[in-house]
Amino acid sequence: MTVGYCQISEAKIGIVIPARLGSTRLPRKPLLQFFGLEMIEHVRRRCVLVLNEKLVAVSSPDLEILTLIDSYGGFTHKSQASHQNGLSRAAEFSSQVDWSHFIIVQGDEILVLPEQIRTLIDFIKENPNTDFVNLISPINQETEIHDPSIVKCSLRNDDTVIDVFRKSPLTCEVNLQISILKKITGLFAISARTLNLYRSTNAGVIERQESIEQMRLIESGISIKALVSKLNYPSVNVPEDIDRVNYVLENDLNQKTCLLTII
């Protein structure tokens, strides 16, 4: 669908980190500590390696999170408690600033690397009229195909997203599915005008039942561009992910380097 938007000549980009304490699968997870630092602050500091602190905001309804980030000197926004997902929370925040594009980094993406954020920023600077671009990564093993915590997608030949889902709808052999499907990461860029559309549109059945925020945009006719990152790191969704993340932080060279920079 082509929407009659005014053209953008130059992008003004900031980062929003949505976070809340009320996760049903892992309550209070933004405050989980890794190497003596809360997860939400890990994420914020990684973002600050890319953009000025004034362009990195943590949006949350929870005073405990906001007070913590304030104590570190971060930029915070108190959002309403009623939001069902991070994109909705970012949409509320978008009315407070004059940014043309928002990089959304989910608060559980503790292993996000600066180079991944820069990939999105560089793409938006080169393509300022892009409305939505999601970083995706390869699927490496069968367990990821079946894990409902990992959101997956299928792509067209032009690297735009056909569909987004939690369990594979494919019936072909598993190794072929691994090569076809990609993992949707909690790292994407969205234009202010598309956030406005998101905020003014009701969630459809698929978004509500599957908790996949991108589905509202797909159902509204917005094209989602996919950018491939070769890196595939776990997020923190369930208790078992804590050990996985600690292992990566201790053993992955890129992560060890980043960790030493922010601690």
C-alpha cells in the first residue's frame, strides 16, 4: 500500500528502549543483574555507544525502572501502564520529541551490539523515506524453529517480510526450513509517521493472540524491510535464557569486548 506521506530529505534518529516489570514469563526481568549491572542498563549503555545520551530514551510505566535509569544519568519517559507491547509504548513517547525515525531496542536485548544498531541507522540515513526496517538473523538449529519465544518470518525476493509467526507454518524438511526462515530480532527502525499510524490503529486478531506487534503494520499495508545480521544472540524471555546469555557474555569475543567497554 502506498501512503501519501511527505518526503523526508534528512533523517533525525533517536533510540527508544521500552521496558516494563510485568512480564508474565519472567517478571521484573529488566532488573536482572548480569556482571553486577541491571539488564536494562546494559542495553542503554550499549545504545549510548552509538548515539548521544540525549538521543537514547528508556520508556517505562514503572517508577523502579525510571528511578534506576535516572540514577545512571539516563533519559527517561514515564509511559502509560496500559500498553501491550514496546512499539505501542514507543508510539506514546514519539509525541514528545521531533525525531523523524526511532530505533526500537527492546529492553531484553542485552546482547545487542553497537554495530547492529549502526546498521539500522546507516540504512535509514541512506533511505530516509523508509517506514519500517527490522533486523533479522539466521536460524541455526531446529529448537529455534519450534520455540514460541523466538519470532520468525518469511521473506520475499526483495527482502521484505511476507509473514511473521512464532511457530513455523512450513511442512518441508527441517533443515530446509532453517535455511528459509529468519529470526525477527527485537531491534528495528520505524518512522514517526508510521508510529502515528500504529498508535491510531487498533490491534488485529493476530497481533492480539500471538503478541507480534509487527502484524498490525502488515495488516495496515506497511512494507517491512528486512536487514540481515549474521549475528544470532539470545534475548531474555524465560528463566532458561539467563544461563544462555551469561555463557555468551563470558565466551563470545565480541560480547566480551563490549562488556568491558560498558562496565
